[in-house]
Amino acid sequence: MATNKVLMKGNEALAEAALRAGCRFFFGYPITPQTELAAYMSKRLPKEGGTYLQAESEVAAINMVYGAAAAGARAMTSSSSPGISLKGEGVSYIAGADLPCVIINVQRGGPGLGSIQPSQSDYWQATRALGHGDFFMPVFAPSTVQEMANCVYDAFNVADKYRTPVMILADGMLGQMMEPVVMPEPIDPATLPEKPWATCGHGGERFHNVANSLYLVASKLEEKNVERFKRYEIIKATEQRAETFLCEDAEIVLVAFGASARIAHSAVVTAREKGIRAGLVRPITLWPFPVDTLATTFDTARAYLSVEMNMGQMVDDVRLAVNGRAPVEFFGRTGGIIPTPAEVLAQIERIAAEKGLGGCCCTCKNSDEA
Amino acid sequence: MIEKDLTARAENVPVIPARSEEIIELAEGEKIVKTRPHALLPVVTNYCPGCPHGIMNRLVAEVLDELDIEGKTIGVAPVGCSVMSYDFFGCDMVEAAHGRSPAVATGIKRVHPDKVVFAYQGDGDLASIGMAETVHAATRGEKITIIFINNAIYGMTGGQMAPTSLPNQVTQTSPYGRDVHTAGFPVRICELLSTLDGVAYAERVCVDSPKSIRNAKRALKKAFECQIEGIGYSIIEVVSTCPTNWGMTPQKAFEWMRENMLPYYPLGVYRDVKADGFQDIYGAAAKRAEGCPIAQPPAANEGSK
Ligand SMILES: Cc1ncc(C[n+]2csc(CCOP(=O)(O)OP(=O)(O)O)c2C)c(N)n1
Ligand code: SF4
Ligand SMILES: [Mg+2]
């Protein structure tokens, strides 16, 4: 049977997949480079009986998402870095009220107005502190257009399952890139599981539902936070996602996500051709960070190299996971510059030379030969 | 009421309340029947004695009862002294971030256009930090109802200057009186919003006497009906007091309000598109933009695509 492959921009794939995941409520505010996503939604949603609403600001947009999520709907917003900062307040309230929703960040360079070129400099913001207070949110980092489509699906499911905001951390390169994609099967929102906690009018059938993040009694708030962190433990144990490439015998393990993983992948292939045992761990979830996958490389790895489009952010998580077992190095470009495979290869070769690695003859496996 | 006082009233009782009734027998067969509206849960509120927030919470609940809409209503609580009203109202409730209630209400209403959605906000919440959300929900003509308690002060945080504090009014952060040369002028919300096409009904009321309370309830009911009939956005501004932070008895506070606030914030209806002879905001807006062909509704605009 012929698969239904279509050529799509990453931003459009995110939008179409959200529709297919049963999302009928989108609230946004224009910003480059996520423009096509909102435009796609504005075209499609009215025809699907949904709501596309261009809010007065990102602050308003995320609060509309808060309302729609509380009301029981699958709701989404998208923006790019400066706009995501404005959503921080709302995301904190959404996390505090245990509501599910999806937030897409098609990252651009920062800080400040930064640039409109691709970047990964919101890694810390996404995985550490998008808003105030004790909370995390699952973060997906796709690296192909196909994966962008798939992870929107996963994101809505994870959000509903754990009642948490979920972020998809893309970037300007992935958003603008065109690739063939097979779209997931559409879900009819009416068939999604009921949300008994939703604030949708009690109809005289039950006590009122309340969506709230305020707990003025310290012990109550602590209880709430502890309960939420127990959920986070389950998420950490079951929702880590990552892909490995040539890691079985890898001595130099690259760690890269999203767009930079594509470049790191090329560099690994070339390094292997040169006889250096390089491999790649590509986190697909950034929180929870795929420490279990990274652990599978501990036996062979002599050095790690985190490749990012920022000044070095994920490298912190790699260091925490590796925990001193091997040196962890960083290479990145920033300002909206995408590192080249040659630049990354040069780093691999430098590390190989410093460690006296590479030049192996019998055991090195090239992906094509394997 | 100051933030720390809230902790005193922490445990609410989650039981489905019966409509409670207390009857006080008087001489000669007369009696006073005290009832609690069904839409007001039997919990102790956290408002200071003599605070109009209590009166307004009750009026909203009475209107929900009279229109028989508690079961299909979702309320949005603000950040301010009425923050914990999510525990007081019997309908489903959402607690919003400071000033964001109109955006949260928008999200809810878009998901459930057949339900009734209201937001209850103070003046700091609505007219300062949430001004953008206020103006845009209004101009979008969201079918929501806003209850706006203008007490010319930030009550909850202990009496700082509000966007509605009067010129020369002494507050914690305008200790020499609000200096209009540096702090600017107060915002008149009903006047401001009545310029927007999305607003179907805007009225300013107060609750300083049985008569004005009855009038406020009438206005409130009208605002909810306006939403239910799909006419457009509705707002009821309540010129209120804050005896605690104004440093006055409740009676004295009402006197000060009548003397100083009512001249600055005159009571009355500021916009009523139905009374103006329109079916809804769309008709009224088209009329206002009569000379602008593109702004006319599609039927009248046929062929001009
Ligand atoms: C983002 C944010 N800023 C400031 C506060 C602190 N704060 C709590 S209530 C309030 C003012 C409320 O005043 P108003 O809206 O007039 O309501 P009132 O208490 O007078 O009824 C402020 C500034 C907050 N909770 N959140
Ligand atoms: S009197 Fe003032 S401080 Fe007390 S509850 Fe009312 S508005 Fe708040
Ligand atoms: Mg106030």
C-alpha cells in the first residue's frame, strides 16, 4: 500500500499534526520564524469547527490556552523565543493548576530581540525555568519534519496523561525546512477521553470544579508540589526518548538534538570514514533528559562532545549524566549560525588526537558496512 | 484584606450545599427570611467587615440563581481581595493570573460558546496590569460578562495607589496624595470601553444603600442576559470602597465614595446597543462605520470581494 507522503514545511507539519491530534483551539501572536504555523491554523481551524484566535499578546495567548485547557479542550499556542519569554507566567499557572496543553517554541537567536535565524538558546528556559516556581514540563526536540508531526501527537498524549504543559522545542531551521512526511491518523476530538476535572459547568450534577494554583497554607502547597514531583518521577522513568547512532563501540560520543543533531550526524559519518569511533546520542526528550540512553555509552566512551546552537546549555545535562566518567566537551555556534559538519568533524578529530584515539582498522564500523 | 489574613480561612468544605434558610420570627406574625443563594457556597468569606466585595459576590450569586444558570456558568477569579472567590461561588471556577481574567474567560468561552462565563476583577487587576486583556476582550466582543470592582486602591496588597486612585488621594504609595504631574490621571473604564464596538453593555453602579444594591442587581442581570442573548461583551463597574485601606469605617467610606468618587466616576449606562435599537454589537458597529464599505457585514458587502 502506498504511504501518503506529502512535502511539507516543518511549521506546517506541526500545525497539521496538531489538528490531527484533536486540537481545535489555537491562540497565538505573530512572530518569525513560526509564522507558517499560525497561518496554517488560521486557514484550517475555522473549517474544522475550531477556533483560531490572534491574541493581543503572547501573555494573552497563553492565558487563553489556560482557559481552554481548564475548560477541557486540547489547546495549543506557538511562538518563538521572545514570545515564549512572555508566556512564562501563564505556563507556570498552567503547571500549578495541573492543566494539559502544548506550547511550541520555534527558536531564534537571543537574548533580547536577538535574531530571526535558527538557534537552540532556549534550552535552559525550556528545561529549567520557563516560569517561576517548582515545576518541570516535558520537552520534545524533533529533528526532522516527520518527527515534528509525530511529536505533536505524543505531546498532546503526554500532556493529557500527566496533566502538564508540554513544550515542543523546534528552531527556525526545522520550522522552515521542507521534507516528505507521512501524517498520523486524525483523531476525532469527540472520541478523546473525558476530563472529569474540567471547568465546563457542573450542570447541577456535581460539586464545582476549580482550576487553581493558589494554596495559602504552606503545608497544602507543599503537598501539591510533592504530588506533582511524584508524577515527574514517573515521567522520568517512562517518557525518556532518544535515538543512538553508531554508539555500540563509540569512543567519542556526540550529544546533539534538533537541527544540530543533523549536523552532528554527518560529522559522525565522516569521522567513521576516517577511522574514528564516533557515535551520536540524540535526545528526543530534553526533559526528561535521556540519561538511560546516555548510560548505555558509558562502557566505551572516552569523551563526550555536546554540539549545540548556543553558548553551551545542554552540556550541563550531559555532564550531570556522565558524572565525571569521561570528559565532556562543548562545541557550538550562536547568534543564529548553524555549525557546519566540517567544524564539528574538526572537533572530533581534535579530541581523537588528544586522546590518541582513532586510526583503528579492524573493529570500526561504518553505517553503510554494518 | 492583607494577604496573610487569607491563611485564616483555608479549609473550605466541599459538600453540595442545600439552599439554606434562616427565619427570624418577629412580632405580629412578621418574619425575616434570610436565604443564601444556591450559587454562593456555605463558606465564610475572607472579606473585611463592611467590604462591598461581599455584597457583590452575593449579587452575582443571586443573579446566577434567578437566571438558573449556575450549572452552565464558569467564573474566573482574579488576583486581588476576591482571589479566593473560586471557593465562594458554587459554579465551576478558574483562578487567573493577575489581570489575565479576560483572556482566560475568552479561552473558556471559545470552548463552550453555549455556556455563561464571567470574570470578577478589581481595579488594579482590570485597569492596570490587565488593561491590554481588558481592552482586547472588549473590542473582540467576547460574549463574556465582567464585574469590575473599582475601590480606587490595591486592597489585597495593603493599600497602594491604583490606576483609579483619585487625584490627591493618599495611599501607601502616594503618601503625599496622588500627584497627577508624576502619577498621571485615573482611568475611567466605562467611558473608555464604551468607545469600543465590541461592547454591548456597560454600566456603572454602586452598592451603598438598599436602593443602589437593587439597582446594581438589575444591571448585573442585564449584563448576564446580554451575554446569554449573544449581543456582545458586557461590563458592570461597581464604584466601591475599601474601608480597611482607606482607614475609615464602612459608613464613612461610603460617604467619602459619594463625595469624591461619584463625581469622578458618574453612575449610569455608558453603552447599551440594544437600547440604541440594534440587535447586537455587529449591527451597531456596522452603523458606526456606515461610510466604510469594507466594514459592512457580508450580506451588504456582496460582490465587493
Ligand atoms: C504579577 C503579579 N503582580 C503583583 C501581584 C501582587 N498583587 C496581588 S493583589 C494586587 C492588587 C489587587 O488590587 P485590585 O485589583 O484593585 O483588587 P482589590 O484587592 O482592590 O480588590 C497585587 C498588585 C501579583 N499577585 N501578581
Ligand atoms: S475592605 Fe479592602 S482590604 Fe478588606 S476585603 Fe475589602 S477591598 Fe480588601
Ligand atoms: Mg482595588
